Amino acid sequence: MRDTLLHSNELQSSPRLLDQVLAPALHILGNYVRGVYRDGPLDDFQFLRLGICRVLSQAASGRDFLQLAREVLGEEVARASFFDSLHCRRRSKVLADLNAELVSRNRSGLEDLLAQFPELQGIPVYAVDGHHIDHAVHSPNDHKGEKVSANNLYLLCLHSGLLWNLGAVQGDGRHNHEMPVFRNQIVPWLLSRKIMKGKGKRAPIFVGDPAFVDKVFWTRMVLEGNRARFITRTKSNMKPMIYASYGWDRKKLVNEGVVADLSVGFDGATTMRIIRYRDPESRIDYEFVTSVMDLEPGLIALLYLTRWRIEKLFDTTKNKLGETKSWAVGPVAQETRAHLVALTHNLLILLRRELEREHGIREEKVEQKRQEQLVQRQTHARTLGRSVAAIQKFLPVAIQLTAQFIRTLRNGILLGMRWAEALALLRKSTKVYL
């Protein structure tokens, strides 16, 4: 009887699962973000709680979520207060500053997913890409009378796996291309932030798809003191002038698959490199163009191929979190939703780190599945007279947030579960698939 009471007392003293998930963000919001409102019918702390819960909830609409918040979570909030908050520029800025601080203060505490390459230490490396979702119900039409998908640019740190919303590109009847927004609005703001500077002020590297090809812009970045560098795929209409062919160390694992490392020029652009690479496993040929002049050619190819991590993250937000549609009309609401999606991803990454470090809970089933798949790939490649690139065996993998992990958290939050209870469920859900 005494043990039962003790267990019950320990359980009641344990924080709720939702509070444990939110703890890193609430600490930063309360201590390091300016302009935070602590009073009123919906203060910034409650708004953050509701926003993260909405991302996790898979609610079909705003009204659906507010009913769930009231009847299941016990969060009483007026419909007008919540919807008006989505359009508040101050709140959107608070969320942006909060996520920037969260990324800055936690990036060194996570496993470095590029630790295998000492030459990348101290160099910020980011995947950049746009993500389209469906327009809001009442979104205005464009000049042709058609709806326009909402598109935001995101930045994924390839060292830590943490995510930023960079800004809206298009939506609510507005069409825009990603590169002009990135070039004219986002890059100047990014380069003003300390997080964009590596040790010794080494210029950040942005890895993007061919939409981010702009030879004149990236040349200007080099001429202005190597402020930013890029890696992308070449386009079929690019007509480079080949100046020379560089040699490379063929004994290094990272250079396996490199076919050529060329010094090239383009009209109106400085000297760049083109890397030709053939995947030893698939025998698919790739061609990359870059303004990065001091890294091994195989590492240039590998960094572009790791850009796929941001695509997998978008798949998680769409298919596992159910974030497929804008919450409300207007650019501020579009930004607010995107900040909350990025915050949710980052908080779950930080929670997973805590589970591993403090409780020895890892995504064992995913790690085991990856090892099994690697063996299968190696066996299949050998039957074709090919091989899996040796570097694949050593490269740390950004383990995706699994649907089972997310469901366990969602269910625990909706049930008002305590952290001590949730640990037991999380331990089970990370070991084996359902």
C-alpha cells in the first residue's frame, strides 16, 4: 500500500507531458525574447501552447482545434482571440525570435550530423527549400481567377537537424519565385545574424535545388568577402567555359564516385567549380555547380545529396503531422503557422535528445531497420557488380521523427498524461513497430 501511494505521489509531482515538450521554448520565451505579453485573455505563453498543440493535433480546421482544446485539453480560449492572434505581427515576430534563439542555444548540444568531416567544423551548412501547402478556404484568387498554394522558404541546419522558417514566398493570390525572395529579402537578413557565422567567420554554405541558381548573385557574395557560398545542380541550359581540371585524392573515401572536378566560368560570373559524380550504387550521373573552392569534390556531392533531408522533413510535416493547409488568409497568418511548424519540429528533436541522454531511450527500431536496409543494398549492389559508397557506412543519419513516436506524444498530450507515464510508452514505441 505504501509503495502504491509513493508511486502515486511521484506521478503527481511529475510534470505533464505537454509541459515537458514545451519546456525549452517556454524558458527562452520567458527570459530571452523581447516584447512578450504575459497578460490579457490570451497571453503569449498560452498562444504558444495552443499553437504547438494545433500542429500536433491533426485538427481539420481552426474551429475543430478550438473545440478539442476546450473539451480535451481544458484550454479555454475565445474563437476571436485565437484567430485574431494568427494575424498579429508582434506575435509572429515573437515566434520568429523564439525559434532563432532555440536554434542558436541548442545547435551545439545535438549530435553533429556532419561530424565525420572535420573540415566542416565551424562552417554553417544549410539546406534551403520551399514547401507548398494548400491555400486557406477563403484565400483570394489570382488574376486568372485561380487559387495559389502557400509557399514558405525553410532552412535546415545540416549539422544539427534544426529548422527555421525564412519567410513567405507566395500565397493569397500572389505568385513569386523563390530565388528573388531569397536573394533580395532573406539573405541580407540571414547574414546579419550571428548564427550565420562560423568559427573564424567562415562563410555559410547554402545547399539548394536548381531554383537557387543565380550566378551573378553568388558571384557578388564571393566578391563581397566570401559572405555566402552555394551548392546546387547544374541546369541543362548552362553553358560553362571549362578553364582547367583539378586533381583530387582518389584514396579518400569521400571522393569515391567523383568523375571530374572542373574550374569553370560563366558570363558575368566569377570562377566556379563543376563536380561530376557517379553514384557507385545506382550508377546515376550527377553534375553540381558550386562557389565552394576549398572542399573535396566528393564532399560537395555528398552535401548536395544530404539536402534530401529537408524533403524528408517536409514529408513528416505533411503526412505525420497533417500540416497540409493554411490556417487563415493573410501573410502574417502564413508566417505564424510556419514558425509554429518549425518550432514543433525543433521541440520534438530536443525532446528526443533528452530521451536518449537522460533516459537511454532511442529510436532503436529505426536504427535497426537502417542497418538491415544497408545490408540489403550492399547485397543487391554486389549482384549487379556495383557497390554502396563506402562513406554511407560512416555518415550519421538524421533519423526521421517516426509516425509512431509522434502518435505516442499526441495521445499522451490529449490524455493529459504525466511525463513519468509517457516515458514508459515512449520506451515501448521506440523499440518495435506496431
